[in-house]
Amino acid sequence: MRIFRIESLIVAAVWVLLCLPAAAADETKLGSNVIVMLVDDMGWTDLGCFGSDLYETPHIDRLAEQGMKFTDAYAACTVCSPTRAALMTGLSPARLHLTNWLPGTNSHGPFTVKDNWTKHLEGRYTTIAEAVNAGGYYTALIGKWHLAAHNAKHVDFDPLTHGFDANIGGGPSGMPRSFFHPYGGNRVAVAAMGPLPPGGKAGDYLTDRLTDETLTIIRAQQKSSFFIYLSYYNVHKPDHAKKDDVAYFEKKVRADMRHKNTAFAAKVKSVDDSVGRIVAELKKLGIEDRTTLMFTSDNGGQSSTVNVPLRSGKGSSYEGGVRVPLIVKGPAVKNPGTVSSEPVTTVDFYPTILELAKTKGEPQHNDKLEGRSLVPLLQDASVTLDRESIYWHYPHTHPGGAKPYAAIRSRDWKLIEFLDGRRAELYHLSQDIGEANDLAAKHPEKVAMLRASLHAWQKRVGAQVPVK
């Protein structure tokens, strides 16, 4: 018990130091504060403003009204860790060789990757946190990290070694055992999830707790410039939610609704409530106008929700596995309430944040960036990015049943190549968002062209080949 108390005192002392205000930033040199809110496993239709008929998200919907909504936004991968690595580095999971969730496995099916694949975010890459930190920004990771090896000896892979001044709740684990305090029932579970400052009581909800810590940092850093990566463990399983919220949705749900999971609806509400608290605090402190909020998900919706009209869900090559909600609100948005249908993806966050923060970053790393800054789109929704295609590469068999695949979206066309036999499917998304009509046999020339582009990209980034 004495050891535990000493550890608690150490954590508390470190927390106080981490929250000390940084030197006041020169606003003529630094750009917008940036808060990236990454929700775990939130599907494309899981918000009111994206069409949910049960879930209620008034605060997030207001972000869309005051900012820009992206209808064709994509996660870099169909599962979590690779997308998070892409967000941190601006590089595709295929280039990073971090293509599955961690610790993950290659052996859910008959295929494995030819070479060893990466089980942590390697320190040789310059993360966006390191880039903006070098430019004078205070940086904090709050919530899910899931980019460290599941081995106590590999603590050098945690957020503090990747440019973050503070790490609250980020560890190797991808989910808590419970969303209620103590979030796992023992110190081992909490340690795997990541360090939290002392405190809390029975009944406390993890999403609320992470928001509390976010508000503490915002208040401490209000006179400086900050980058906060707020990575909620919600709405990932388990479907633990507040009883009052579940009861509310039980009274609302109807048999004819597409969304019917009341516990999941309550989890979505908890995220929305937290977004409302953060926006209210920014407004109260008078820094809302110099703060950019970026709200998105790490992959498509999981089995607790329904992704219709999209096909399939998390882990799949189809739109339900990779298309995600994206909303950006901030000073760069010139016409609030606008909608962009330009295809964008997770790797675009890195150059976007660099531009918003007026930070150059590390030149050698920047030369490898695969994304495009979204700032031109934020200023004019009619802009088309200087990019013809978006790519995916997942050389694993997902436990949900999805086979190893690679895919390319080129404007309205999407080609999926299944790596277990090189069979290809072709869809025209503007006419067939549900991917019900495979056009590969009707357009062999389009298949050949997209396949050639996909293979050239795979070779360019050194994508790993799955073998039996």
C-alpha cells in the first residue's frame, strides 16, 4: 500500500508540472490551436448530421453548422492502430508497415505478411506532435494511444517519446475493461490503458473523465498555443453506458428505425456531451476563434451500429469499413455550414495541422508525406485537391471475415483487389454508394488502369505482400 501511495504522489506531481502554463505564445508567429477529436469505431451514419435516426448529437451537429462537413472522408485503414499511426506521421500504414491493430496477429486466416510487420510506432518518424512542439506548441495526448508494444520493456514507444508534453490515459491497450471507474477493476488494466491522474469514484464515466482532463489542460494553456489529440475510447466495445441515457433512448427507439442499439446511442451521447463541454469552455475563455476542432473516427462502424447505406463495417474493404464522419470548425473555415464532397483521408491531417499551426515541420519527413492540406478546402468547398487517388492496403485476414485486400478510389471509381487471389471488384460510388453493383466485367479497361495505379503505389511505398 505504501508503494501505491508513493506512485500516486509521483503521478500527481508530474501532472502538476505538465499542466504548468507554457510561455505566452506570440500569436503573430503561431497559428491556430488545434484539437483533434478521434472517436473509436464511430461509423459514417452515427451522427445526427450524417443521418442517424436514433442517436442524438446536437453539439457535434452544431460544429458542422459552424464549420465544414466532409461527406467523403476516409480512415487510412479499416482498423484502429494503422489509422492512428497515419494520423501521427502523415504516412500510409502500408509505408509504415503498421497495417493491423496492435498487438494484432497475422494468423486469423490462411495468409500472413511476407516480412515482419511493425508492432509499434517507430521513433524514426517525425510525428505531428514533434513537429508542432518544435514550433512552440504545447502538446497533449488524452485517451487512446494504441501505438506502443504490449511489453513493459518498450515504454520508449509511449506518447511522451513521440513529441507529447503530456500523456493522460494513453497506453498499449485498445480498450478499457470497463467505461466506469476504475475502468478495469485493477491497476494492471488501468496501466495497460495508460496513466490517469489520481482521483475518481465509483460511477465516474471514462469519457467524462478524459474530457475533465482536457478542460484542465485547456485552462492551463489558454494563453499559449496548444495541440491536443483527444482520442476517446468510446464508442468502442464494451457497450457500457449511463443508465439514465440508456433509459432515455429505450423510450425513443422504434421498430422501423435503422439504429436500435440504445446502449450504443447512450455512448454516442456521452461523446456529444463532452464535445459540448469543450466548445463551451473555449468560448468562456475567449479562445474559440483561434482554435480549430477536427472531429473524426479511426475506421468504420462496428457491430454495435448499422452503417447502411454503406456496405459492411469495421475491418471490411467496403465503404462501411473505411468511410467516416469528418467535421472541421475553426478560423480557416471561411463559409460556415458548407459541405465538401472531395475525397479526403487520415494522412491529410498532418499537412493540414502544419499549415494551421504555421509550423514548417521536419523537411526530410515532409518530403515523404502522402497527404494534402485541407486548408484550401476549408477556405473554399468547391476546391479540388491536387490528387487523383486514395489508396488502402490491408494484407491480413480480419477476424470479422474480411480478406486481405488493397483498394483505390479515383474520383467516383473504386477498385478493390483481393490479395488472396487477385480478384477485383469495381464500383461507381456516386451512383452506387452501397457497392451493390460490381462493374468489373463491364469496364475491363477501367479495372486495368486502376489496377496499374494501385500496383505502382504499392511498389512505391513498399507494401508488404501476404502469403499463405
